[in-house]
Amino acid sequence: MKVFFVGDIVGNPGRDVFMRLVPGMKASGEADVVVANAENAAGGSGLTQKIAEELFSCGCDVITLGDHVWDKKDFLPYLAANPKILRPANYYQLAPGKGSCLIDLSGGVKLGVIVLTGRTFMKYTADCPFAALDRSIELLSAHTALIVVDMHAEATSEKVAMGWYADGRVSAVLGTHTHIQTADERILPKGTAYITDAGMTGPYDSVIGQIKELIIERYLTGLPNKFQVADSAATLCGVIVDVNDATGRARSIVRVQKKL
């Protein structure tokens, strides 16, 4: 099973490159299933029902979200109703939505997906992600050995620690949030694929997706301004993890960077 995990989709440029390239990847067999972090898909901050449905229509199987999950308040009822859109599992349990899901794939194969958020330098109070991982694995492992974790965190150390903690118990731990694809992809000793950050699906003529001049101005003056998504050609970023369907162990992890 080839799982294509797509790094943070940012704004219209990110959505455009996703919707134009992903259908072909699935049709060609390059990817069997697509999991995408889309917490920045709506104007660089949050997600809407319309955008979520567009992503699903173009081949996305599961959408993951991070600390921008609450940015669009009118999206929350849809989040609560759609089991294939996930917010961090270690957020308050009475908050809308779920932190994990189980989806049916071809040939009777099932895939579990978990989202966790780090606690270091993150803006929302969250429960321990390691304890939340344990709870989520207990729920999913009775049904499948294929489990992919989106570790949405700022601190690289927290992501690396999660990879080692989960090694051998999940198929992959894939980092998001920092929008810069890292070059440390590997298969850990017990068979879990790992990367610290899958990268950003969005405009790279920017500062992590935002108009670079506005970000530079803020650094130079210290004055607040409104971030705006850069309007330039985007790159589709992520990783393809080849997983053994029977054991859930990863065979390979390959970084992806595709332009139109």
C-alpha cells in the first residue's frame, strides 16, 4: 500500500497544485491512498466545508488539521459530522471532531489515521500527545496494522521523540506545521517510517506560504500586520510511504516535490 501524505496545503495556490496533480498520481498507481494536512487551505488559516469537499473530490481520502482547526467557526459543525476530517486527538475530548479514524481501502484493507499536536511553543493547551497516541492505537489496532500519524508540532525534538516512541506500533510518524520539508526521512529500526516535516504544499516564492515582503516588514519594524498568502506558483510536497499491508511495517519512505 502506497500512502501519499501531503504536507500543509496553504491557500489557493496549494489547493490548485493539489487538485491538478493528485488525481493523476492516484490514477497511475503512484499513490493508493492520500492523506493531506489542510489546516491552512482556506486563505492560509483554517478550512471550510467547500474546500474540504473539493479536496475529497480530487482524491483526498483523509484530511488532517492542526492548531488552525478552530479558525473558521462556521466549519465546526461540518468537522463534527465528517469522520474523515481529523483534529488533534490530544485536544479536549468534548471539542468538535475526532482525533483518529479508520477507512476502508480496496481489497479489504483498512487504514487508521491519527493526528497529534505538540505542546512546545504551540498556542493551544493540549493533553500529552504520547498518552493520546497510546489511546488511539488501542482503538485502531484491533482493526488494522496500517496506522499513519500526523505529528503537528513546532519543536523538532518533540517530533523525533514521538517517532521513537511510536516505532514498531504504527506505520509512519510524519511531521507537519513548520512548512519546511526536512531531509531526515528514514525507516526506524522496528519498521516505522519517519520524517520531521513533510513540507508545505503551497507557494515557495514566499515565507512559509505568506507574502515575503509583509513578513520581512514585520521583522524589521516589530509592528503587527495581516499575513497574506503569496500568489505564486505552488509546489506539491509530501512523502510516499510504501507499507506492507499485512504487517503494517513501512518498506520505504520517499520525499515528494512536484510542480505544475
